[in-house]
Amino acid sequence: MMKRSPPDDRGGGKNPAAPAKSRSRSEDIERQAEEVFELTKTSWAARDHVRRKGQFDLSESEFLTLDLLTRQQPMSVGELLRAVGVLPAQMSRILRSLESKTARPMIRCEINAKDKRKVDVFITEMGLKAHQTYRSARLAMTIAALDQLDDRDRQEFMRILGQMRTMFANSLSTK
């Protein structure tokens, strides 16, 4: 049996993301952006709830660092900070945290053999475990939410999400 989403209230009453006839397009977009932000905040709260259940306590920047290292290693500190989008001092704090946050370090840093000015960063077994645990917990929340949508709504959501992901990626690549 397919699950149905609640009907869309196009009058702007209960659904703040729905357009109202009296609002301008820019006002509609701003209200819809507010609704997306509310969803993001709810996701943060859900993540914090998972943290309280004894999962790995990773910040988004720490997770992004581990995620990059699962795809390519070693990476230099400079490559990581550019990819994560943080300042050098912030990356230093992220790396220190990943080295000391758990009983065993999640990353290992070594001086680059070819260029002694560079530091190469590697993910450890503990880092792989933390990455997978955090990722699985976040995916489980998303799977549960997507399961509440019927097939048509889920496909439409994924189509729009793909467009937004492309726009965000293009925006980041031009900076």
C-alpha cells in the first residue's frame, strides 16, 4: 500500500512553503527557503539525538574531512581545507580533534616524503568506523523520512533535489 503525502495547501495556511496568491515570487521563494531551513534545523536536532545515543560525535566539518579521506588518501592539509571550505586554523582544529577525540586516532598525519613543507593526512581504521557509523545513522534518518512519501512524490522530490544539488555544486565551483 502506497503512503500519501498530506494535500498541498496552496492558500498558504498550514503549508508555509506553498505559494499564496497575494505574495510575490520573491516572497514565495523566501518563505520556501525558510521551510527548507526549518527542515535542516530538524535534521540537526535529529543528529544531536543520535549523538546522545552513543554514536560518534562528529561535526559536519569532521565528517566531510573523513569522507574526503575515504575517497582519496593521502590528502595534504591544504587540499583538505580547500575541499572542506575552511580556514587553515579551522582545519588545524579539525585535524587535532580527529586525532584525539576517541581512544584511537581517526586520522594519521605524516610529513610528505617529497616535500617536507607538506603534511599528508590518512584515515585510520577508527576513522573508517566513525565515518561508516555516522553515515549509516544519517542515512537511516533520511530513509525513514523518504519511506513516508509515496512513489510519485519521492521521485519528484529526488528530481528537484538533483537539480538543487547541481546548482549548489556549480555555485561552489565558481568560488
